[in-house]
Amino acid sequence: MRILLVEDDVKIAKFIVKGLKQVGFVVEHATDGEDGFYMATTLQYDAAIIDIMLPRLDGLSLIEQLRDARISMPVLVLSAKRSVDDRVKGLETGGDDYLTKPFAFAELVARLQALIRRSRGSPEITTLSIGDLSIDLLTREVTRAGEKIELQPKEFAVLEYLMRNAGRIVSKNMLIGHVWGYDFDPGTNAVEVCICKLRDKIDQDFEPKLLRTIRGVGYVLKGET
């Protein structure tokens, strides 16, 4: 899938481009609204991520011009503005979803994938399962062997990312980028602490053990013994 990113913040743009490429997207980047409009009207994309505060042509004006030009690709609005009025304005202008900064990359990907599925008329994925472990993405309920498990928001985000990558090794840096975001200090042990708490909740009282540490490499969620 091909994504257009219109973002003038170099740090955020590099973070998004790198992360989207890692999960299989093709990404093209514009640093201002006018270049973004040119690219969106001359090339075909599955979706766009557009920041509001852009040079030359602001994000809301860019979205308005795209809709006036009958460019119907789904648009995820990205902004540091958090008020309800700002979100409403972004959606009324023609945006399809709104994400505030700072953000966790896992949420960005989930919202982007949902926009693309809806634009194609594909059914939404609402549950993920591996073995007898299941999570409901709508209610955020987690169960194993029918028993409800209470998770903190970061624990849920880590588990969701591991389940979306079941059977594949996920490194610490991948978890940092996808769950904690671009402004996270990689020198802390927050990932290890979160994994430890998550393992206690989903594995300690159950068999087989699903969450495994691959020493020096990362973590993997596997259903088979």
C-alpha cells in the first residue's frame, strides 16, 4: 500500500517513514502543503497522513483543495492541537480521522489500516487470537481460556502489536517505536518492565507459555509449544 506523508517536522517525518516502511507500506514524503497537493494530484495513493501546521499551504487548506479536486483517498489528520473544536474542524474540512501528537506508532498504523479498509469496503478486524488468548480491539477486553485479564494501556498496546506479529520476533526498538513513540527515551527499562508484567498476566497461570524472550534479539508470541 502506498502512503503520502505531508509533514514538515523532520524528526517526526523520519520516525513515521521508517516505521511505515518496516510494516510494509511504500511511503512518499512532502515537507509542505503545496508539494503535498502536487503529489496527491499527480500520483495515486491508498491514503495520506497530513499535518495541520505546514509551510506554504496549511494542512486544512490542503485537504479542502484535495476534496475540491475530487481526490477521495482517505486522510488521517495529524496535529498537536487537542481541543474538540480542532478535531471537529479537521474532520469537517474533509479529513477521515484525527490523531494528536505525541502519538504511539501502533495507533497510527491501526488508524491508517482502518481507513484503508473502510475505503475499500473491507470488513473491520475486531478481534485477534492466538491459542486460547484473545483480545477485542473494540472493547479492549483480553481473555485467556475464557478468563478475563486486566491490562494497563501500554500492556494492551504491546500485546496487540505482538499478536499482530505472532510468530515473528519483535525487537525492543520496534516496540519502542510502535508503542511508546518517537519522543520516548530508549535508555529506560520501560519495555522490559512492561513485558515482565504482561508475561505475569497472560502466562503465569496458564499453559502453554505464549510470550517468549529471545535473548539479545527481542520477543515473540507463539501459540505452539
